[in-house]
Amino acid sequence: MTNVCKNTQGNTPIKIYVLHGYTDGLTDPIVSTDYEEVYAAMKAAYENALDGVEQEDSDREYSFLEGWSATAVVHGDWMEWQIAELSYKSPTDSLHPKLEISVRSDRKSPLYLVPAVWYNRLIENKKERFPMKNEELIRRFRIERKKFDRSGIYAYTQRTLAYNSNKIEGSTLNEEQTASLFDTGMLPRSDDYYRAKDVEETNGHFLMFNKMIDTLEEPLSEELIKAFHYELKSGVFEDRANGYAIGDYKKRTNMIGMYETALPKEVPVKMQDLLTWYHEVPEKTLAVMAQFHARYESLHPFQDGNGRTGRLILFRECLKADLTPVVIEDKFRNKYIEGLKEYRETGKTTLLEELFTEEQKEYAKKVAYFLGEELD
């Protein structure tokens, strides 16, 4: 491997790459300043693990080799490899030659401690580095989803977000019915009728959340937002029968109660402006999230499904910005509507920010319960 401890001038950070693996136990790391070298080592380990092995279909489905991570599943046993991109500085004091390493965190450790300290804090599919606080949450989402785990934070978030977001829009499904649909794909017996659209949109919300997990490395874009909408609405018969655009911007003018929204011909330009503004903001604070959400909902870019796509984007962007994610509960629907109304009439987001802060506290409690640690 490349010698990463060579002398460097000044105190300029240098990128290094660390490959960790977990097979029967934590493997020794491979360290290099050359990404291709580390990737080749990961690829070789992955291929060796599967060499001569007849995988079952379920094992094959969850085995993959990507740019920053790999997983090989053999007879139910999981082997995982992850590449971390780190930076280090040569110390200014030449009498102390140990290199200090940081992974976008205030915490530092000598190079030889990296394997033990950092392995469990590395996540999959790293085209873009995630801040440390939400890193484990993202990792748990992905692992629990792959293992069809219906008892952890992934399932809780899927059910809670789908139930509340759909309920805000008038869904007749209750929490128990939403949970049953997610856990088993079936609805409990009932003396009442189930409205087909409510079932279809709930399933669509589950798919939209999974799409969000799969695309966390991508920057927020018009194409991605349309993809979220497609997952939500592609299976909704009523919308197709009404001729609504699915996975594309609205073709007909619509309103939010008494409030006018962007005209169909205005939507592309206004969405471009909104995203340009958002990506140019250097620090994504909760106030920025409230501003983006309020502007998005006021534009109402789709024929239907604007609230649900908007609330999923809010959750996603909080996750990426290292903010505790926001799940807006139906019990606060009136506060939420008042917050959107405040923005439309005054341009302020004070009420939304207050609501988002309260909802962050509620979700943080659940994260603490499932992961054993609080989100700040």
C-alpha cells in the first residue's frame, strides 16, 4: 500500500482512503492515498468471498459492489466492506510525528486507532460524505431495509411518516392499518370499506421513502423530486383516470383553498429558482428548511401530492444537513396549516420553525430509543 506517512509541506490536509471490512470479525484496515488502489482491494475481497459459492436468490439480491462499499451474503451470513475518505495534516511540531485524522468531526485519533474507533461510523454508498450525527441513522435505515426488519427505526419511520403525511391530506387509514400494510402487505379485517386511493397512496409513500434512501448521495434536483412524485403516485388509479401528470409537473392550474399557486407554465422556472437559491445557501439550518418547504408548498408544482413530496424532501434534507429529521404529525395539522398560511401572507416562517423544532424533539426520542443515543 502507498505510504501515507510521507513528509508533506505546510499544514494542508491530504486525502487518504481507508478500507475496513467485517467478515468473521473486524479485519485489518487497508490505507492508501490512492482511491483506485483501495477500491481494487475491496473488489478482490468481495470476489474472493463469492468465488465458488452457490448463492441463494435472497443472498444474491443483497450482495453488491459499488464505489464506496460492498456486501457479500453467503447462506445468510453478511460480509461488508466500506471505504472511508479521510483527511489528515502533518503536525506542525516535527518532534511529534503521529498524524492526526479527522472525519468531518471534532473527534480525532492517531492513524493506528482508526479501525477500532471509526468502523461503525462509516456508512454505505459514499459518493458524498455525511456528517457524523445522522450517519448511523442512515446506515440503520439501509441495513434494516435490506434485512426486512420490521422492528427497528426504519420500519417505525416508514409507518409514522406515511401515516401522518397521508392523514394530513385526508387519508382514512389509521395507524394500525398503515402499520399492517407496511409489515404484511395486507389490511386487517374491518366492517368498513377501505378507500382504494388511500391504500394506493400509502403503498406509494413506502416506495417514495425507499427511493429517498437510495438517492441520498444525489443533490436535490428537479429530476429527483419528480422521481419521488412518480413513486408516490404511479400506482394511484384515480389520478391516472383523471389525467394527472405522474412524475411530472402539473398541466392544469390548481389552488390551495383560497390561495393561488404557480401557473403550470411558471413551474419549471420557479422550481429552478428555488433549487438554485437552496443550493447557494452555505449552511442548511432549520430556518432554511422552513423557508424551502414553505416556498415549495406555495408553488405547488404537481397536480396532487405536493404536501407528501414536500414533507419527504424536508425529512431528507434535514438528514443530509445533519439536522434531526422532522416528521410532521397529523395532530399538529392545524399548526402546520397556520405556518404555511403565515408564509403566504407575510413571507415569514416563524410558526413553521417553532413546529419543526417541536417535531424534532419527538423524533429524537424515538432515535434515542432505537439507537440508544440522542440526536441534538
